[in-house]
Amino acid sequence: GRGHRVTDPALTRALAGREALIARLADLIACPSVSVEPGAEAGMEAARTQFEGFLAGAGFANIRRLQGGGHPAIAAEWMGADGTPTLLVYGHYDVQPADPLDQWTTAPFEAAVRDGRIYGRGAADDKGPLLVALSALAAVLAEDGRLPVNIRILIEGEEELGSRTLEQILHLHKAQLACDAVLSADGARWRADLPTLNMATRGIGTLEFSVRTAAKDLHSGRYGGVVPNALHVLSGMLAALHDGDGRITIPGFYEGLADPAPELRAELAAIPFDAADWLAETGAEPIGEAGFTTLERLWLRPCLDVNGVTGGYAGPGSKTVIPAEAHAKLSLRLVHGQDPDRIRQALIEHLHRLSPPCATLSVTADSAWTAATEVPRDHPLLAAARKALLRTTGQNPVLVRIGASLPICDIVRRVLGCDVVMFSFATADENFHAPDEFFRLSAIDEGLAAWIALLRELETGQGLAGQ
């Protein structure tokens, strides 16, 4: 039984360093490494220096900064396991802005421990989970004098900016980052009450557009009823992006998308999940594409959302204008089988079709679009991660998907040609990107145990190489 297993000496060592790990996490939280803020360079530099110091102390070599035109990434490696595969361990040192500051119980960049949790910006996304991963590697290296496989490390500085120069970094430093698979300390566990492994993500694309109907805003008394109103035009266009059944009206949008296989639908239906309870917390009613369950809509089907609309006058009191210009922000989540470039083109063409002759349409911003990704079920790294979680939790983890998007998964597949398995010990309810972000202290013990168990699986397993 589990009770009789001799504890791994590397885990004993890692757990003995738990207080030091918490202190180090507090030091990292104190670095305001907000990649989106131009004034945050000092905080970014402080976080880089701390991670570099930790990697050097742990015995990693060739620690360097990789430039791609934005905030640099940190790379390091231990390549002493000749004849074994190479695993790239990924995380990021940048964090989201702390606003709104008045909604934090304690200062966002001062770690506070209370009720078995450590609070602070970046605690869960991604400094805590990344430090757990690196500490597990350090403990095995210190205990055994070696690692079971070659390990490369990549700590990105622009994840919160949509990994905008990651592709360039991977292209420029492809030889130094070559690997058989990627294990990510970013992402999150779906729920605190169920051991899970994420095996798929949706892709993403965002687009902003404007419609103009006149040279300037006009008086609604003098011109009402005789000139077009940009907000009316925009509202009609946005309403026309879905039909009455919740389906997206972009021509060819669903082309190549098969209905989910019966066995996949059965697998999702078997996951312990109460959609009504889950939605009750949001205060919203369930809606969506007809013929699909909540989890199927979230994980297997695409969606399009209007994220914001501006135009006209929205200040106090009334101002009777006919807006000359209106603006909308859209985001799409894409699924397996949808080509982001083709969807983007089809969306732009559709908007031009929906725009009436009285309006001029312009696409004003357009982000990098990334595809959905899925790790093959028989991938050796996924199998090793499953065994590690079974060994450390006593439960077979449930394979789940993420409705959100992690651009790294698509970028790594395209540039390095390998799969990304997520192995973060943050949990989805830990206020990522929100006030009072926290990381459960119990996740430190669980994460150290699982990362070390995973390294042991790789020692005895069939290597990492994909198909």
C-alpha cells in the first residue's frame, strides 16, 4: 500500500527546504515584474536576477538571457544525462498589473501568508508553480548528483503580453532549446477537489474594428432620421455575428469541424461536474450552441465574443448626438480543425459584407492568432505525468481540456515541433489576474512530490519523444 512506500530522499530534501522556498517566493512576489507597464523594468530585472541566482545555486549551467526584441527570456540547462531525451521545462517571470489596488486585502507586491495561503501578485501565475518545479529539479540534482534526463529551462518574460516575442526567441535560439517535449509549470489545475491533467487548449484570435458614418458627430435634432448612426450600424453588425441558435454566422466557420466522437462525449459526461452549480457562482444563465453540454461548449466548440464597444457619448447627463464613429473589440476561441489564418480572413470578409454602404469599415488592431492544441493521448510525457499523479494522489487523474488559450502550446509545436504537457500546481480558483491572487501552501508539498515522481517515471519510462 501507499503507506509502506519509502519516501524518496530527494523529496525529503525538497520538503526540508519548504520554508526557504516560501521565503524565496516572497522575495519573487516583491519584484513587480509587470511586463505590460513601461515603468516596470526595475521589477522585471529584479525577478530575472533572482531566478538566475537560484538556477546557478541549483547547479544549472549556461545560464543566459535570450533576446527576441522584447523582454528577454532566461535559459539554463543540465545536459549530463548522455543518451537520454531532453525535456524543456517552461514557466514565466512576468505578472499581470495589480489594479485595482483598493481591492487587495494586503499590498500586492508584499507576500502575506494567511489561512494556509500565500497572497501576492504572481503567487499562482506563475512564480509559485515555477519555483516548485525548479526546487524539485534542484532537490533531485543535489540528492543524486544528476538528473534522470537532460533538462533545459526556459523562463519567459512576456507571457502576460501574449508571448509576443516568444516565437522569435525560439527561432533565434532553436538549437539551444531543442528538446523532445515541453513540461510547463504554467497553466493551472482545473479544480481543487479532483486530480486532473490538461491535454488540450482552445486557440485564440482578437480583432478590433471601427465603422464611420460621417465626418463628425452630428446634432440629433438637426440630422436625426436623415443620416446614418455609427452605433446603430455597429450594433446591427454585432448582432448578425450569431444566429438565433447561438451559431456563429461567418461563412465556412465550422468547415472541417466534426461532431465530437461518441466516446469523447461519454468521457466528458463521466467527469464529476455540476454545470448548474458551476454557473450559479457566475450569476449568469446557461446559453450556447444548441445540442451541446456546458463542458462540450467550453472545451470542444468554438466561440466568438464582443469584449467591448465604444462610440457616442457615455458621460453624465444627456448629449443628443448621432455618433459618427463606433468601435468594437472581438475575441474568438478556436478548436482543433480550425486554421487561425483562414478564420481571421473569413471574419474580416464577413465584417465587410455586414457593413452597409453608408459606413466605412476599418480593422484597427489585430493580434497574433494561435491554433488550438491537443497532446496525443499516447504521448509518453502525458503518460509519465499521469503515473506521477496516481502515485502522489492515489487517484488516476482525469484528462481535461482548457477553454482558454496558452499561445506557447501552438508556438512550441510550430517552431520546436513538440508537444507541451501542463504540470502546474496552481488551481484555477486562485484569483489569477485579479485582486488577492494567492497560492495554496499545500500545493508546494503536492507539487514537489509530483514533479519528483515524474522525474522518477522518466528514469524508468520509455523516453519522451513524441510520435
